[in-house]
Amino acid sequence: MQASSPQAVSGGYSSGSADPGPGWRWRYWSIFGGQALSLIGSAMTQFVLIWWITDTTGDLGALATAGLVALLPQALLGPIGGTFADRYSRRMLMIVADTVSAVCILVLIALFASGQIALWHVYAAMFVRSAAAAFQMPASSASTAMLVPAGFLPRAAGLNQTMIGIVTIAAAPFGAFAISVMPVGMALWIDVATALIGIAPLLLFAIPQHRTPWNPSTSLWSEFREGIRIVWQSPGLLRIYALLTAVVLVVMPTFTLLPLLVKEHFGGGPVQVAVLESLGGAGMILGGLIVAAIVPKRIVRWILWGFALSCATLALTALMPPALFWLATIFWALSGTTFILGDAPFTALIQSTVPNRFQGRVLSLLNTLMGLAAPVGLLAAAPLGEAIGVRWLFVLLGGLGTLICLLAFQSPTLRKAD
């Protein structure tokens, strides 16, 4: 299959997925379950570290810096990670990435235990874990298409988003509970344990893979450009990539600055942050289940409306006065639901239409664009938030994201693709 005749969104490609063979359900659910537990540990650690930074500094700039070091390495290394995922064993990349992340946490545990922890230590750990994710994420996403039959892919995308919602629900209260009953350093041990659980199924099961034949004279960059060409020559897919990048640019800062919104506007603490994030996770679960049950047909329309409504309800979250915190949590949950209604169909679109041997690079391109957009958004949002306040920053960014998505409906290419 060549990238010479793109059509609509898919570019005329088929995924090229092979029949996963007998026992695929057991293999898929074992890996899926292990990764879910690992994600819970990682998300709980992220909650604990972000709250430690918030409580220790109370500084918007410190939180913005944390967001930068957690996102920028993944963006910069995305092209290499995606190319590696298509060239080398995706299973081994996932194992090594999870191991590196666990080692980072062990170093932080030792620093907390010795009383020598400093802010830059936390930044460094976030940096390395983000770099590991640049290899782990495209390998994991591209592996899904080889673990399940083609007809199960939309449901797998919905289930994956449901898992992320469950992770969000579990991580925040677990993190809040953990730091309320034990020192931060002790709470981090949970991440090490769940990482080992996530690695175990990968050691037991093989993952089928169509690898790109390695030519020693071919550079990593030239291989990555093949993934860029697939997106570039598919007008609909190219525009959706641009849309999602723009949305991430304007709304990603809100996820990093959420603890500050809770603390400054709503007068809450880690418990209130946990409540807000948990209900947001519940909304994501609902969105994933809806996608898994309905299996959307008009995918582009789902993507546009999902992202537009997600941005609008995000703005409404911050518009609520402190006395109506309960209503803010409802809007935050709705934002999670509608975001998944747009994101899950997009993931299924890539997995079902892009040849599997290119999926690592195509998915890493998306991660790179979002990873670069997020730090740029944070850099712009930090001084703006200082000027107008974190509450109105949320309102402004949510409204701008809504406008971008509604304007995308005017694209003839996207309307034709749907």
C-alpha cells in the first residue's frame, strides 16, 4: 500500500490488521488490565506530585513549569518513539518505558525519605517519565490493532477511553487519601507496584506486529516522514489533526492549572480537587461506554461536536461561583464525557484506516503536535492567568476552544468527509 492516493479522511487505506488468532480475548484483556492498573499508579503519582508542588509553592509559574517538563520531552521525542514503534518490538518498548518510569519513582522515594527532595528533583523525574512515554504511547496504541479483530477496534477505542476515565476516578481519591495518611514518599510506592503489574502480562504474551523493514541507509527522520506523508496526503485527516492541535493549544493549560482554580476560586484543597477529577473521570467512562455501545458512523461530526461541547462546559465550570462548586463538578464531568465522544472515534479512525506498519509514526505525529501545542499554550497562559486570574483564564480558553470547533464545521473538506 502506498501513500499516493488519499481519499477523504482515511486516504483510501485499510488498516492491514491480521486476524489476532485464537485466545485473543484473554491476551487482550490481560494486557489491557495490566496497563489499566499501571495507569492508575502513574496518574495517582501525578496527582500527588502536582499537589505537592501546589501546596509547597502556591505558584502558577511552578505549575506551568511542571506542565512543560511533563509534556515537552514527549513532544520532542515523539518522532523517534513512533519510528521505533514501527521498526522494533513494541512489546519491549513498553516494558523498557514502564521500567524507566518506575526507576524514576524509586529515586524520588529515596529523596523524600532522606529529606533532600527539591523542586528540581520532581521536575527531573517528570521530564524522564515524559521521555519514556514518547516511546510507550505509540507502541501501545499501535499494538491494539494487532490484538483484536478489525470489527472490535471502535469498541476497543471506547473501552480504552473508559479505562482512562476509571483511572481518573481512582487516581484522584487514592492520591488524596494516600497523602492524608502517609508521607508523600511512601505514597509513591504504589506506582512502583502497579508498574510491575503492568509489565507482567507483557512478559507472558507476544504481540503480533508488521514491522517496517529496516534499511541501514535509511534515517529515522526519513522513516518518520512517511507517517507525515500519510497524514499530509489525506485532506480530511490533515484538517482533523490541525483542529485537535488547536484545541489542545487553548485548553491543555486548564488541566495543569486545575488545582490552582480549586484552591484560589473555590477555596478547596486536595479533597475538592479529587472530587472534581473523579467526576471528570466518571464523565469519561460514560463517554467511552457510549462510543463502545453506539459505534459512531458519522465520525467527523462526532469529533467536532464532542470537542466543541467539551470546551464549552469547561468554561462553564469556572463560571460557577464558589458557592456552586457542586454545579461546577457537573459541568466538569460533562466536559469529560463530551471530550471522549470526540476523541475515541478519532482514535478508532486512525487504527482502522492507517496501515498498521505506519501507525506508530502516525500516532506519534499526533502526540508530537499535541505535545508541542500544550507547552506553547502553557507559556502563553501563565502570564495571561497572572493578569486576569485563573478563573477568567479558564473561561477565556474554554470559549476560544468552542469557537475553533464551531468554525471547523465550515470546512467543505470535513463536511464532505463526513
